[in-house]
Amino acid sequence: MEGVDTFQFADLRPLDSGLSILFLATLPMLLWVFTGSFAGIATSLAMLWFLSLALRLIAAGQRIHRDYDLASDARRPRLPRKILGSALLGLVVLVLAGHRFDALLLPLACGALATALSLIAFGTDPLTDKVSPGAELSRDDTEARQAQALDDRLLAVSDLLDPLNDADPLRRAEALRLSVARQLAAAPGDERRFDRVLALSERIAALLETEAPRLLAAQGGPGYSFARRRFVAKVETLSETFDSRALKLTGPSRTDAFDEEARRLLDRMPRESAA
């Protein structure tokens, strides 16, 4: 990363000075400020601002792209600055041409040509993440360790509930653990999705680690029935909320062993509770 930073600051000035030459194209618009109508002056000032913004976006996009090329592992930029800057340049040309031609087709063609020439000159932003093979393996190992650590936390909650000899809370907690494991297993391959599902799962684990000791502390007392109902209701709500939110993050996942085991656990709850 030191080489990337050195290159970035060394190349910052030439890049900006090269782009600033495009400001020479704004000289004709300055005449509107002195000789044009009020509408012409307003249009000129607005177009100067849009052009300045476009050049700043392209300059920032160029620096990010060069850092991306130098780095062995890099994420694509969330905001495609060079593409947006080129589109703004096309918009400026479209508006300016619209003041000189009656028909709309020619200004549209001029704007599209300006955008295309800008993309040809400066290129597009990186559209994919760049990951070296070694880093990909390391990331997979990290995700596996994080998923295992979370599963261990949820297993500890189940172990804490086991002395209650109460099947319903234990099985609901186990079903939620399997649901979390299923969603984490479906997330690898997309680092952002995995991180989001992991963060959601860690909040679930923290809530269970808070509620399970409360239920255990109420065992044998007059408030156990209420504590049990509260725990079951919270776990059920957590399970439904987690499934719906995780589905939005990862998309529909295939039915697998986790689904089948969780479904069997939930199907057995009403029968064993009645017994």
C-alpha cells in the first residue's frame, strides 16, 4: 500500500493540470455573462458549475483507477466517477448545442458524441473487484472462521438452555442456529453480502446470549411460565426477521440439509408441546 500512496500523490498534480485544459472550452460561455440575457447568464453559470463538477469527478476517477491498477487486491468503486463525469460533459454539450439549433436531434447527437469521446479519452471505471488467488483463499478461510465462531456462540446458548429440560425453547433456539448457518453458508463468494449477513447474525447471537440467562434464572420460580413465553416469542420473532432480512441480502437459496433439519425441528414442536 505504500507504493500505491506514493504513486497517488506523485501523479495528482499532472492529472489535475491535464484535465484543467478542458476549462479552455468554457471561454465562449464567459461572453454570455457580459453580453447575454439574464437567462443566458444563468445558463452559462450553471453549465460552468456542471463542467467543473464533471472534471472533478473524472479526475477523482482517474486517481482511483490508477490506485486500483497498482493494488493486487482492490474493490471496484461504488460510485463510477469517470462515467458520471463523462455523462455530465455530454449534458453540458447537449444544453449548449440546444441554444444554437432548433431541432433536438443534433444537440442529442453532440451530447452523445461528447460523452463517448470522454469515455474513449479517460476510460471507464473498474467494474469488477480485483482479488489475487492467495487473497481469495485467505478470505474464504476468514469467512469460515467467522461463521464457525458464530455457530459456537449459538451452540453455547443451546448448551445453556439444555438444563431446563424444556424442549420448546431449546428446539426453537436450535432452529434459529441452523437458519443462521444456512444463510452464512449461502453468502460466501460475495464479501459484502457475507459481511451484512454476519453482522445481522451477530446481533441475533447477542440477543440470545442476553435472553437465555434470564430464562435460566427464572427456572423453578413463579415467573418461569411468563419468562418461557417471552423467550419463545422473541426467538420466533428473531427467526422470522432474520430469514426475511437475510433473504433480501443473499437472494433465494436452494433447499439443503439445513432447511430440512430446521423444518423437522419446527414440525415436531407442536406435537411435543401438546404431549
